[in-house]
Amino acid sequence: MVVQATPGSEFTPGGDALVPAYLDGQIAHGGRLGMLGEQKAMDVPFNVIGYTSKMVQDQQAKTIADIVRNDAGVQAVQGFGNYAETYRIRGFKLDGDDMTIGGLAGVLPRQVVDTAMIDRVEIFKGANSLVNGAATSGVGGMINLEPKHAQDAPNTTLGLDYTSSSQVGVTLDAGRRFGDNNQFGVRTNLVHREGEAAIDNDKRRTTLASIGLDYRGDKLRTSLDAGYQKKTFHGGAMGVNISGVDFIPDVPHNTDNYGQKWGYSDIENEFGLARAEYDLTDNWTGYAGIGAQHSHETGIYSSPKLIDRSGDATIGRLDTNRISDAFSGMAGVRGQFNTGFVSHKVNVGYSALTKREDTAWRMTTASPTTNIYDNHEVAIPDADYPGGNYLDPLTTSRSRTQGWLLSDTLGVLDDQLLFTVAARHQKVVVRNYSNATGAEDTESRYTQSRWMPTYGVVYKPWTEISLYANHTEALQPGSVAPKNSANYGQTTGIAHSKQNEVGVKADFGRIGGTLSLFEIKKPSAVQNTVSGRYGLDGEQRNRGVELNVFGEPVLGLRLNASTTWLDPELTKTKDGANDGNDAIGVSSFYAVLGAEYDIKAVEGLTATARLNHTGSQYANAANTKKLDNYTTLDLGARYRMRVNQAQNEMVWRVGVDNVTNEEYWSGVEDNGTYIFRGEPRTLKVSMSYDF
């Protein structure tokens, strides 16, 4: 087992230094708790785990969705009628736009995030308004990304990769430190990748450039990270619209494309964040961070709307021009002191996020036909129905989330028993506007503020075991109305959610893991079948059990296994029509088993495997349409070799995802309108050379 410390610094709970990783440097038992900073999982009453850039490299993960497949508590789902990556954590949706970076919300590129500039992918499970108050979704959990910074040892890594059927990429990762004590650091990442995916005529392109600057002084630590990302999708298959039928169709063959060649999505993002910590005294530290993001999405979206079991479908057209701007910030002070035999670790801070969306669209009233099993190219219909000024979109939504954090973790018995008492005063303001006139929609304006309490306890009967429990609450804006709703682009009301959780954590050095039981209640958003408006109209209550185990039980054999059992029940639905039914798109069982084995007979050779299982899931609130369960198997190998008289390292990686070429519907979005086909058998080959 290899233990990785944060380069150039000792881990200090609550700061920006990363939790040390193990499992050959691939997994960290801990991560960022928003404004509470980086924390070891064993010391906090919350469930958090981190996946490192080494795992990203070893699994050839291109986007965040590729890496979260290692955790049964997180499922990646395609966006509502587009190519966005969204997630479900503990059965609740987290928009990809709402992931945090360095603890700051609203900064990351929209919809799809490349992994090249990311050092950690950290998953916080559970209602998290206390620590991530500025985030606008993620009641079931949060995904935080930590950017790469320079290590003490210089690094320059050139990479080449190929993904079936013809995607080719080039990457460069270079870092250096300067100064008498290596106090200045520079890290740059460049990516360009394009070609056809495993599905016929699905062409994709990624361009990314990022830079990370940091300074490590005796008392002052600062960092500045900035990046540019452009994602382009042309001619790919999106979801299949099943809103007009009462059945789930058979799955089209894996590589068949039921999309139209004229469909596309271009998403361009500029983003950046700056963070600083200053040690006021030996026991008190001030911290601050600001970040911003600007994105521009244009696209012609076209999904087949199913008519009958033979696969006949109509083809629509929706053009979108969407401009998003967000600004995020936080500041506070943390410290520790004793009162008699009781230790205190306190944190007082403020965070805020403002977002503005300018959205215009146009669509067709025509309904040309095709077939999802025998697709043919349809001439692009005229966009004859406008929604706003398409060439110059007006503002359609503004939101502001702000709040004060107050927390105190009290320790007794030499911190063997820890009590966390905390609260956040959260204020949420939502304003929606007509995309035609710019006038405010007074029927959908929301303002709410309240104190959100959090209580937690950790008891360590032994060094290797932690027992924990928590009660947390969240106050956040609802989700943005999807593309086929009457109030498309507007934000729904304000959701107040609650979670209770108990569990046990273990860390025996070579093996670690967590067993937890939880209940989360959250107002649910659905589309009114009469008015067509999308809004909060009910409640979803998820009860579940999570188990994850990771480590190296036998030298050379590394395991990462997790399972999640869920009871995703709908409650308080309109007129009680669907009370007691399962929530849309949430299975009652998920499981992941990943393994690596170092083949001793060949030095540097490692075999890899991962098995993912998802149980059946309902595609409508009435529970009359259901997607079948499915299981996929990924296999691979990597070979690490020394070159240039053993001064440099070269690593070859090869993997095949979905080895059995399983044909399956992978999931359904929250409203039950679109179902998504799983990925076909995909070959991935890459080479990285360190010099």
C-alpha cells in the first residue's frame, strides 16, 4: 500500500491541504467539507470519500461521470434533452453545474467537466447546506473537485490516448516549484481530443487549458486557478422521449445512432478561483476564496418522441442560446481552544453565490417521423416558434444564496468523543423573468431565509473505529425547469430538506470503509400535466443503507467495493395520487466491485476489473413503466516501464468498458420524459511519458 501525503505540506484539518491517499494512492478516506475545509472521514460525523488523479489516470477517466462510477452511492445520468452529465447521490439529483471546486459553488464549467486539471474528486454524501450553503442543488450530496497544483518534484507528462471508434487525444501536464523553499508553484494542463465515439456518427471535441499558481509561506498560503474549456457534440444520440407512451421500448443496438446529424451542442466556459489562508496565531487561521464562471451554450437539440412499440417516433427541434454567469465567495476564521477539559474547534464564516441565466429558444411546430431501430436522416425542420430574442437572449433567471456559518466541535476524553453543534443562517432569493419582454414573472418570485441546524457526534472506542450520527438540513433553490416545460429556463421554488444518519467507519491502515443508515426528505419537482409548468409539488423520502470497503487486504491485490440499498418513496404527492410509489429513476439496489492485481511474474504489469450493477427503476411516478436492471463489466491492464536508463517512466494502459456489450437503458431523468441508452463496448488505449 502506498500512502500519499499532500505534496509539500503536512495535512492540517480544516485547511486546503489534501487528505493523504492510500489504496496505491487512488482513494482518500476523507475530503472537503465545504467551508470546514479538508477533513479526515474518521474525525467528522459525515460521510465523505475522495478519488485521486492517479485513479483518474489508471482508469482513463475523461469526465467526472467516468470516475464516480466507482461509488455505488452515486449514479451518473444524462441531462434533460442534452448531453449534460448530472448525478444522483443517495437517490437525489445533483446538477453538474452545481458541483464545487475548492469548496466554491458556481465556478466549474457547465454540463460536462474534463478531469485533466483535477487532483481530487471528493464525494460528500448527505444533505450539506451547512458546509456548502451556496450550492444550489445536491440535497443527497455534493461532488467537490480540487485543482492540480505543483508538487515538490518537477513533473512533465505527455499523454496520447485513443477511444473507439476514432477519438484521439493529446494531453500535457507540467508542474514546477520555485524559490529557496519551493514556495512558488506553477501547474499547467492542456488537452485536445476529438473524433467519433463508439456510437456511429457521434462526433465529439474537447479543448481545455488550465493553470494553477500557488504560494506556500510560513503563515500565508494562496492559490489562483483559471481555465478555459470548450465541449462540442455533433450528431450524437440523446435520450428517447417516452412521455406519450405507456411502455418501455426495447433497446436499440448499442452502436446504432437514433439521433440526427444536424443536432449539436457547443458549450464554452471561462472560469477561475482564488483562495488564501493566513495563520493569525498558532491556533487561529483566517481564510477566503472567490470564484467566477462565464459560459455560453448554443445548440440544436433533437430527441425522438416515441409513438408505438415498432419504434416509430417524431423528431422535434429545439434551438437554445443560453448565457450563464456566476460569482461565488466565502470568508471566515477557524480556530481551537480549551475550556477546562473540553476542547473546541470553531468556525465562523460567510458564503454567497449569485447566478444569472440569459436564455432564448426557438422550436419547430412540424413533426417529421423516424424510427429508433431504423433511423434515417430527416431534413431539418424550420424553427418557426420563437421563445425570446434568440440572437440576444434576455435575462430569464436570477438567484442569490447567502448565509452565515457557525460551528463548534467539542471534544472530551482526549477527543475520543466529539460533539458538533452548528447552524447556518441561509437566505435564498429567486427571481424569474419573461424571455420575450424581460418583465419579472411575479408568480414565480421566491425569497426565504431561516436558520438551518446541524448536530453530529463521533465516538472513537478504538483508534481504528468511529461511530457517528448527524442531523442536517438544507435550504436551496429548486431546479431549473427543463426544456419541454411551459416555464423552461426558470427556477422552481425553494426546497427545505432534512437528513438523519447514523453509521460506523473503520480505518485499519490497509483496509477502510463505512457503513451508514440514513433518511432524507426533500420537496420534489414535477411537471403539471395541465399547465405544463414545472414546480415543487410533493415530497420524496429516501431511506437507505450504504456500505463501502476499500484497501489492500493482500499485498498486490487492491479492492474497492460499495453497495447502496434504497427505499425511494414518494409522499405528499398531489391529491395523494402517487403516495407510496417509488421515485422516478431511483433503483432500490446498486453495487460496485473494483479490483486491481499486480502480476508478480511481470514487473510493472497490473490487471484491472470493475463490475457495476444497477437494479430496476421506474420511469414514471405512477410506477407503470420500469427499466430493467443491468450489469456491466470493465476489464483492463496497465504496464509501467522505465526508459532512458531508468530516469523516466512510461505507462501503457488499455481497457475495455462493457466487455459483454450489454444493451440496456441506463437511466431516466427526474421528470420521466427521457430514457437514456447505456454506453456500448468501448476500447480505451493510452500512453503517458514522464520526463
